[in-house]
Amino acid sequence: MATINVRRDVEDMFYRYKMPKLEAKIEGKGNGIKTVIPNMVNVARALTRPPSYTTKYFGIELGAQVSCDDKNNRYIVNGAHDASKLQDLLDGFIDKFVLCGSCKNPETRLVVSKRDIQRKCGACGKRTQVIPTHRLTTFIQKNPPLKDDNGGQHATADTPGSANGVSSNGSPEDSNQDPIDVQLSTITAGITLNDYSKEAEEKWIAKLDMSAEAIALRQKQLAGGLVESGEVGDLDENTVLGNYIVDEKPEDDEIYAKAKELGIHKKYRALRAVILALFSEAPVQQLIDGIKKHADLLLKFGPESKHQKAAIDSFVIIISEHMDTHLKKTGLIFKALYDEEIVEEETFHQWNKKPSKKHVDAELVLKIHSQAQPFFKWLEEADEESETDDDEDSGSE
């Protein structure tokens, strides 16, 4: 699944906010011709807006009738419209109804009242009003998003089989569990990946730390997306390093020398920048071979658990951006990391127990996690064989 930056005017390859590239499929002919948007749910989910909002916006801008079938995830705009044209229109929707009017961060929630609609920003904390005269504003006021735990209203992407997060029995879907844990339990029980409460994920997203420190951190994340845990001093250097690798195509020793020059040669976030720059656009087999080729470079950044976790997270990001070609090779990618001792067994087991959801949509993480299970089974069998060999050796003494 191809992904693009939510803000297409931002060319930074490390930009944190991604969405699927809009797809369009033209059906019918003559007066019955129509454009189906097969991935509208995923696009809207990335924007944390219901797909009916984006579809209705297209209809308003094009002067066309639309059809929103939430139950079957089918969203249609009458007439023939190519994907690039709809993508351009989506930019307008994002600017008017998603981006913060102050800092232009897409990390916003809609707060709807009879008087107006405001975008509440999770990065800078400000509220900015959407255009009151746009026809979609009236539609949103008549079809408001769900209420959050504090009584405010926020947008949620519709869940398959529900309308705006309301279950088929008419009661709001709810879960106090982390959505990743909910999904993992459904895998264990043999339930399909779609059988979980999307509202639970939205509530999790809404639980943002609004302290001044957290807001400042998220503003810095918007600039490059490679910083965590309150350490913000080397964000620019990480981006410089990544861009240097992409632009100059340097040798491994030159990459490490550059990281040392920037003072980030032992930073786990720098390791992530290196991995993303080296492997993001590599065909999957070239990626697997490249892990062995660049192993010495990757190991130089540090052997600590946080470096190993950064390596896993980086390759999960890459897999998520090339699901069609990379997903089925997840186990081979992980095995290459294990064989080259970039990631140790214990760190893999920690990730298997609770995959990180910081950088990739929870639904994609779970698909990757599920695909990796043969690798973890292989690890367990290798451990069992090792223990058997040890027992036999001790018994022969």
C-alpha cells in the first residue's frame, strides 16, 4: 500500500504523518458512470475523520451526488474522476478541516457545536475555527462525530459494520484495553483482524498529554518525526544525516563519520534515520541482502536494547509502506536482523509480546505481527533444540 505525506507540500521523507494514496475506480458507463473510492476508509482513518466527511466534500466541490455505504465500506462519487484529481481535492479538505489553523499540524480533533466547528490541536493546544460558510460545515453539524470521555466531540473513522463508531445494536462501542492488546487477543482467539473496536483506538489517540513539555515535543516531532521521550536536541541532526544518505549515496564509513561529526553516532534515533534512508525504497530482496551488507554500520550505533528496538521499529515502518511486496517477507527480514546480531532474541520476544504502535497504524502493525509468527515459532524451536543438545551433552559426561 503506497503512502504519502498528509501534507503533500512537505517533502521530508521522515515526515511523521502519513496516509494511503487515494485510489479511484471508475464503474458503469453513460449516465450511470460513477467513481468508487475503494480505500476511502483507510484514507479517512489516517486523517481521523469519518469517510462520509471526505466523500461528501468531494461531492460538494465537484457538484456531484455521492453515496456513503458505511456498512459495506463503499463510497461513491457520481461521474468519472481520476485519482489525481480527487487527491488534489483531498488536499483542500485536509487544509480546511484537518490541519491546525495555527501550526498546520494534522493532529487535530473536531469540536462541534451549534455555533461553530473548531479544530483542537494536540500539538500546540490551540483551537481554530473551520470555514463556517462551507457546505460541509453544515453537514458535519448535522452529523457530528462521537463524544469523547470529557464530553467534547471528536472525529472517528467509521468501523466496518457500524456507523460513526456506533455498534449494530445502537450502543457506542467501548473498550478500556489498549487497541493493540485487543487486536492481539483476537489473533490468539482466531478472530479476523477487523473484529475490534475502532472507537477504542480513537480513545487511545485522544489520550494526549497536553502539558507544555509534551506539546513542545510534538511540535518538534512534526519537523522530522524521529524524536522521542523528551530528548529533542538532536532532531535536526537526525534529519540532516538521513538527507545526507539519500542525496549523497555515501559509503558506510562516510555515513558513520557524518554521524560522528553531528555528534549522534551513538543515538538510537540516528540509527533509525540511517535505516530509513538506506532501506525505505529498496526492493525487498535487496533490503534483506542489504541488512547483511550494512550490518557493521548498524551495529556501530550501539548494542543496547533501545537501539535494537529502533531497528525493529524502522523495518516495521518500511514494511508498512510496502505492504504488497514486503509483508510476506517479514519473517525473512526479522531473521536477517537476528542472524547479523543487530537484534537479539530477547528484544524480538519483547516486541512479539507487545508491538510498538508509535510509528505505524495499529491495524498495519498487527498484520505485520501476524505475518512474523513463523519467525517466532522458529526461534522457539531453535531454543528447544539447543536445550535438548545441552541435556544430551550433560548426560554423556
